[in-house]
Amino acid sequence: MTAPGPSPLPRLLRDNPDTVTHLLEELTGEPLAADVVRQYSAPAEEGNALGVEVGQPLTQRIAVLKGGVTMVPFVYAESMFVPTRLPAAACRQLERTSDPIGRVLATHGLALYREDLPGSVAGTPRMLGTALAGTSAVVWFRTYRLTMDGLPVFAISEWFLRSVQDALERPTPA
């Protein structure tokens, strides 16, 4: 049964100082894996959210965060990051593993500051339908930038799926 009123998801995410990965793992009770749909290098375009010069290499990553046990999709995410602003080991981990970005940041002890961006920055998800085959409804969306040492490193857009809302509404064991 759904509680009346607005979803607590936006407030929970806004007030949570931890990564989305950690929050969702706590909420769902299972480790998350990033099903990387596509990851590639692309030159920065004019007016990019990371404030880098046109032509500088950026990495684009499209992934679905899924339960590592149930394989239930929870979040569709599109991110862009500046590889030269991350430690080389963190970049290698993002390239070679199914670890979500939040886990990579935590593994390397990287403290980043989150800044919300206007929703129009993200636009329409590029591969949402392809990545999820229409199985999960989007219940909430956000886009933000992560900065480290005063420099923007990541621009991330996330579409939270009905499965996250379902996890929030599940009664907790007594």
C-alpha cells in the first residue's frame, strides 16, 4: 500500500550525505552493480556542465544500477566525467569493473561535493528504453555535479525507477 502524499525519495536523497550507491544498498539490502550499457570518450562541447575547454576528452557513461543478487533495476544513470581530474586508479576501476561510481569514489577515499543542477541539463535519457526494455517506470529524476578540490569532475543525471519507491514503501522488519 502506498502512503498518501509526496514520495520521501527526493528528501531522502537531498539530505543524505553519502553516495547514491550506499543509500540504495542500505535501502534494498543488497549490493549494487552497474550494468554499463555504454562508456566512451568524447570531446567536450561548448557550455558543458564540467567547465572544461571545448575538445578536452570527457568520458560518457550510461549505466543501470541493479541489485547484485536480484538483478532488479533501480536507477538509470547518464554521467560525464573528466578523467584527468581523477586518480588514474579510479579511472581504471571505472573502465574495467561493474562497480557503481559511488563505490569507486568510496574505494579511493575521494571526497566530492554535490551541487544540484537544473533538470534541463540532463534532457531526455538517451538509452532508457533500450537499457530497461520498458520494464520500469521512472518515479523521480535529478541531475547534479560532483566537484573535488574546487573542480567539477562528474555531471550525473539519474532516473529513479519504481523499484526504488517500492523499496522505500516496504515495511522494515521489527
